[in-house]
Amino acid sequence: MDTVLKCLPSNPDDHCSQRCRLGPKAMALIGAKVGFPVLVSLQSGSCLCTAWPRRDLCDGFVQADYMCSTSHKPMAVFKDTGICLNQIKSMASTKLRKVSVKVVVRSLDVKRATSEAALLETVRDLLRNVFVLNDYVLSVNADSPVVHIEILDTDPATSNAGLITGKTSIVIKEVITLEWYKHKLQEAPQLKVAAMDDTCASLKEIIHMPLHYPETMHKLGLPCPKGVLLIGPPGVGKTLLVKAVAREVGAYVIGLSGPAIHGSRPGESEENLRKIFEKAREAACSGPALLFIDEVDALCPKRGHSNSAPENRVVAQLLTLMDGIDSDNKMVTVAATSRPDAIDPALRRPGRFDREVIIGTPTHKQRQAILEMMISNMPTDRDVDAAALADVTVGYVGADLTALCRDAAMQAVLQASLDSLCNLVSRAHFYEAFKRIRPSSARSSIGRVEFKPVHWEHIGGLEDIKHKLRQSIEWPMKYPEAFSRMGLTPPKGVLLYGPPGCAKTTLVKAVATSCHCSFFSISAADLFSPYVGDSEKTLAQVSNRCSDKRGLALQPLFSLMKLMPWWGPDQKVEQDLGSRKGSFLFSLMSWMA
Amino acid sequence: MSEKPAFVSVQQSLRKSFDAIEPLHEEWNNTLLECNPHLTSLSNLAEQLQACQRVLFKKTPLSSFINLQEHLRFKLQAAMEFNLEILNQKLSTLQRIRDSVSQVVGSVLYMYETSIEKIGLEAILERSSLCPSIADMLEWLQDIEKHYRNQYLQRKLLLQVCGGHLSDIQALPQSWAKQRDAASSKQQHVEDILLSVSFFRMST
């Protein structure tokens, strides 16, 4: 029984005939009768054929037409060079009374053009005298409008091969286009997103709403919300979130990126934009579709600032296309950006992007959730504590945490290759990685300084000052509940003054070390520039950077300005700059407040 | 002992079916040929109707005839409907041929299925220079039946689709011919099959 038959490509005459050509001996061995069904099990699936002798009655070869198989791409998938005889099994057949099918048509145009009756007749013709099994897919490669027919259900439900005769009634349960079918078949695993449940829910809701409550929305006379703008610093997982949500609700994602749109010819960019929207609209006709515009600030910058006409035209085109989306369409546009200020304000009005979802730097709890999710996939030692790691990774975004875990894993791999003792990722590895991976939000920012950790005991004397600093900086962070219980507002600023060399800077470093915070140092030289408004802008950048972290981290992160060496020069500058100093001071004060 | 009569009876029914198919095949070909002039006239009528809809009679010397456009359109449409009626009759002839072929083939297959146990694989595969094996002939019958089914459906869909647009009706002869060219190899196949079984049919 273990004779191996050589697989040859099927005869062109046998195309779509479901025939499996075997030699007479092989047929006798497996007990197959001419014209009766056999099940051929292959490595990547199985297919149902009918046994027929080869024309030349040669043994040792098999030529099968994989018309009815478990896979929708039989020609590409079944590339076995040899088939064992015991892979071919003779089957009994039953005549079917009724069969329910899902029909995949070539394109949307075909679907529109073909009437229901004509489609039913085509399907009936294709299925006539064909043996089928439940969940098998019939592939039709001829130039018919139907590409695949999936057998959903048969009556009588049988494990035998079911024969569809002229008397079998055929029910078309669903008609979808080939594109959707392929999309649904992509068996991508669900993406895991931790710590973004509320954002996730709001995004899901906006995609689901027009799908599940179309009548309600119609009765209310309201157009469904159809645009979401995701705002957040780089690396917090905006793109990942969109992908995960789309996959969960089974929506078809069409990506749109700025660089792919822009073309060299005048008008080409607008044309490309229109094409993509048209494609999305077509996809939306057969199911929920999601148009995702990543880095929308590149595509749609503020119109006043850039004086290049082509860019303005692209923006205008995008705006009109956004308006053109019909409210009864199941299409949702999601855009993501890390620079919301750079987007044209016309895009942010309701009706275009109805909702703005801000994804901030993860808080302590969120970091913990993210780390727990990542660690769960890694072989970690027992001493790895996600909560402790979340404590120290203030200001890290999702991408940073991923990098941290990857680096820790790399450390473990390196170590394992050296001593080959332990192949678990331990706490030490994480701390080693922690030294290398810095939060990306702090990269390339002004005022951020790396420094050697200074502990309180490194500073001799000055006990009362240390105590005061602890009280005003460390305590509000460590015991925020106590502060709120007693109704105290934590101090917002500390002014250290004294002659040079009396450990002012060192004290600040010690505070930063003890609280695990980032250390921003700004001096007058960093801030002042000869251009009007430039210093205020720099200050605003730093303050944004700091408040990004402070505002959103549970264990608040605070920035330390080296104010001491700054006030000195300020006094001198006063005479030169006159009123500018005033405005600068205002911006500083407004930030401190 | 029961092997022989079963074998002979299957052969007999095969012979009968081929006998039945040959005239049907000729009728099919003739019907298709008869369709051609009607298709051409239909296409011409469609062109005329299109032109009639486009022209402004007020600017022509014919403007003195009132409601000329409506009258012309009515006439043309009536003529088109008449043509379509004839084509539909041809189509129903084709359908009848298809159904009778399916019936003949179905009855042979049923006969074969009931007596397969008695005949045995070797006898089914046995072939000589005069008589093709039963397996071959069954295969051919299936091919023929499928060919007629496909052809009929495609022609029918062609006529159905064309209902809406005049330009489609105008292009009908071309698409009809294209259909015929695409199927010509299959058509040839049917004739080849009938030739290959001619000795078998004669050897009663």
C-alpha cells in the first residue's frame, strides 16, 4: 500500500472536471470505482476527486484536478511531488437534497452586474454533477464571474461525498468579492494590545455603530461618526491599536501614507488620493472598511505656512474626499499623528474627524500591563517583577518597553551562549537593558542631561536642606494620598540659591536619583537666541516634553530646571533685551503655574 | 456468469445514448447557425434605435411629420422584440437539446452505477481497436453533457445581459461569435468523440 505515485500536472482537458487519473492497478488496490469519489489527502490539505483511469492505462502516476479542496488556492498549495497510495481513499457517495453555499465573485462590478437569478443559475451549472464535502471550496478558474464556491452546509449531513444533481436545491447564503474573501482568509493572529482598553473601546464603537445600528442611526437622522484622529507621542502604539482593532472587528484596512501618495506630475498626488478613497469605498460596499492614514501631518500640513500650491491642493482634496464619504457607508477613516498642531485645522472639525483620541505616555499601571503582556511571551525567571520594572520605566512608551524586553532577551541569549547554563531572562538582564534603553521621548530633547546617579549620602552635611528638598519634592511623589487627604497642594517650584560651589546642582541630582526621574537642565545659553520668540518656543518645547511625562505618569515625573545659574545671566540680559525678557518671563511663569 | 449480461447491457445503453446524441448534436449546430441572421438584424435595429434617439428631427426636413421620433422608436422596438422572441425560441430549442442530452447521459450513468459491481474493473477498462472501453465512453459522455450545459448557460446569459443597453445589443453578434470561437475546441471534441465511437455503434 505504500507505493509512491508520481504527481503530474493534470491534463488541460480535465480542467475543472474533478478527475483524478490513476493507473488500473492503483485503482484496484484502493478499491476505487471508475467515476466514483476518492479523497486525496495531501500535505497541506485534502481534495475530493473522482477516480478515472489514465488514457494510456499506465501505473505509477497520478494526475489530479484539485477543483474541490480544502484550500482556496489549490494550484499554489498542492505541490507534493509524490503521493502514497494510502493517501488516496475511496469514498461512498450520497445524493444531496439541499446545499448551502457561499459564492465568491471576481469583483464588485461583476457582483453588481449579475442578477441573483443569473448567479444562481451559474452556480447551479458549476455545481452540477460535482462531488462535495462540507467546508470544501470549489475553485473555478474559467472565465466565469464566480471564482470560488464554498460549501457551507449539506442536507443530508453526511460524511460521505455528496453528489449535487439536477434535483439538488442550491441556496446561496452569501456573495462576497474575491478581495474580501482573501482578506478574511488571512489568518493573522490577533494582535495583543495592553493598557489601551478605553481607547480600544471607543475606536471599536465607532466602527461597530454604523454596522450594528444602521436603522437607529437612520431614524435619528444623524450621520454616523466616521473619522477618528489618534494623537500621541511617537511609539505609544497608535498604529498597532488601529491594526488590532481592525483585525478584531474583521474590518478591511486600507493604508494610506503620505509618501506613497505624492507623485512627480502635477495633479498626480490628488489622483492617487482619489483612487485610494475610491478603493476604500468599494471595499466598504461589502463589509466594514477602515481607511488608515498614518502620519497625517505629512499629508495634511497647515495650509497657511507652506506656500507651495501642490501641497495645498492635496490638503484641499483630502478635505473634500473626507466630506464625500456617505454616511450610510460602512467606512471609517482613522488618522494618526504625533504632531496634532501641524495638521490643518480644517481637518479637525466634526464631520471630518469627529473624534480625537489622545493616547498619552503610558501611566504606571499601563506600563505594568504592557510589561506583563510582553513578559508573558518570554521565558522569564521568577524574580522578574513587572510592577518593579514599571516603577523605574517612567516616561517609557510602548515601543521603548518593547525595545527594553528585546534587549533583555538579547542579554540572556548572549549570556546563554557564553556559559550555556541558564536560558531564562532574569531581573539582572532587564536592569542591564534598562541602562541602555532610554525613553525615546527624552531623546534629542533640549535640556535633557545624563548624569551619574548621586545618592543623598554622597553629600555631606546640609541635612536640613536635604530634608526640605525631600519634603517638597520626594514626598508629594511618594505619598500623594497623604497630601490630598490633608488638602495640601504640592509645591511646584523650588529656588535654590547660594554662592558657586556649594552643591546646588549636586543636590538636585540627588533628588532626581532618589525619585527615579528624568533630569532636565536648562541654562540661559540654551534658551536665549537672537530671534524674536525663539526662546519662548524652546521653553515651550521643554515644558511640553516634561508635562508629557508628568501629566500622564502615575508616579509623577518632574523636571528640574537648573534655575540657579540661569537667573544670574538674566539680570544682565535685562538691559539688552528690554521688553523681550518680560515676555519670556511670562511664558516661564505660565508654565510654572 | 452474471458478468457478461451486465457488461453487454451497459454497452447497449452506451450505444443507444450515442445514437441519441448524434442527431441532437446536429440540431444544436443548426440552431446556432439559425441564430446568426437574427442576431445581426437585432444588432442593426439597436444601432438604428440609437441613432433615432440621438438625432434631432426638428432640424431636418422631416420635421413636418409630427411625432416621427416616437413612431420610429415604437416600430424599431417592436421589431427588436420580434427578433428577441425568435431568439428566445431558439434558446428554448437549445435548452431542450441540453435537457435531452443530460437525460440520456444520466440514464447511462444510472445503468452503469447499478451494474458496476457485476462488471468489475478489468472489464470496464478493456478496450479494442473497434470498441473503446466503457470508462472512456463514460468520460466522453460526461464531457459532452458538460459542454452542452456550459454552452447553453453562456448563451442565455449573453442574451440576458444584453437586455439593458443598446450598445451591448449592438455588439451581440461579435460576443456571440467570440463565444463560439472559445467553444470551438470543445465542439470539435464532441465531433471527435462521435467519430471514435462510430465503429462501436455499428457493431451491434
